Amino acid sequence: GAVVSQHPSWVICKSGTSVKIECRSLDFQATTMFWYRQFPKQSLMLMATSNEGSKATYEQGVEKDKFLINHASLTLSTLTVTSAHPEDSSFYICSATGGAGVLGETQYFGPGTRLLVL
Amino acid sequence: GENVEQHPSTLSVQEGDSAVIKCTYSDSASNYFPWYKQELGKRPQLIIDIRSNVGEKKDQRIAVTLNKTAKHFSLHITETQPEDSAVYFCAASKGFKTIFGAGTRLFVKA
């Protein structure tokens, strides 16, 4: 149980284009989903937290107009990197939790999306 | 806000030896401490977790200890095997907020 999928697994795009990444919880309803960015040999950097039907909460320093997050249902969240530039190239990972957030919640991670902007 | 420090950044052990990774956290309200294993190019996988009302938890070769007073928790892997080689992340969580340590790259030499 607790499987999270992510699509696409990798994408190469030209500078200036937009890229959409999907994150789905396959066997549970995700009350909250998270989007992380990970640079090579570094830790997971939280970009934003999203709840179904409400606006995402972005971490300090993350441009919400650059990284658009939509959490349309309890099983789907999308991250759109708008007008991508080479510095946006990274490994993007989503995670999901089905809990209420009261006692601290286990996050289940997607397989990640490797984005390369040329 | 919460800050999680993890040591060492790199750890190399001989197959069969034990490995210990240590983390400290700053927010005494954190109440959930998961450990994740990430192999190269793959997703982080939860390997063990502990809640603040428990001092120790064990699952086969893996154990985690928590000292709330010192705000310190550790991962212990016994009888290490080459397939244990990966990056390990500790994390401290309060509600939905989870802060990850910087990671420990573990090498298990056959």
C-alpha cells in the first residue's frame, strides 16, 4: 500500500517552455501532497505543501508564479514549471500523506522527475 | 523554525560491521522522526520511524533511538550488507511540517 506515482520520469525541454509534472497517490487518498527539489548529492528541499481544493503553501524563496501547483483531487497534484530556464534543471520529487497531520505523518514519495532545460 | 543536523555526511564500513548515523533537532515540539533510504536516482523509501512517546524501535537489522531531552536520535544498522549502501536521511516532523537532514552517504565494502 501507499504507492505514489509521478509522471513523467524525465523530461528535456527548451528554455522558455513550461513543463507539467503529475503526482498521483494510487491506493490512498492524499490529504496533503508535498513538492521537493533535490540537487545532486544534496538533501530534499521542500518547495510547497498542497491540500486538495486549496491554494498551495510555498516555502520562503520559492516563486509561486514560477512553480504553479494544483491539487485538483485527493489523488492528484500537479507542478508546472513555467518559462523554464537551465537553472530550473533538477530532480523534482513529490510525496503524499493520507493522515490528518496531528501526530506527524509518514510521507510516501514518488519516483521523481528529472528535468533538464536546454 | 526546525533545524535538523545529521552526521556523518559520509560513512564507510566493512561488510558485517555496524553503522550509526546521528541527528539532532531544534524544535522540542517535533513528535515524529522518520528515516529514509535513497538509492542513486530513486525515490526515498521509509525504512523505520519513531514517535516521541517511544525511546527505541527495532526492525530486524535496523534500530532507531530517540532522546527527547537531548533532542537527539540515531539510526543503527547491524550486520551491514553491500545492498545497504545508499544515502540515508533523517527527518523531524511536527504535523505536516517535515525537515530533512542533509543526508549520510553510506558505503558498505564487501
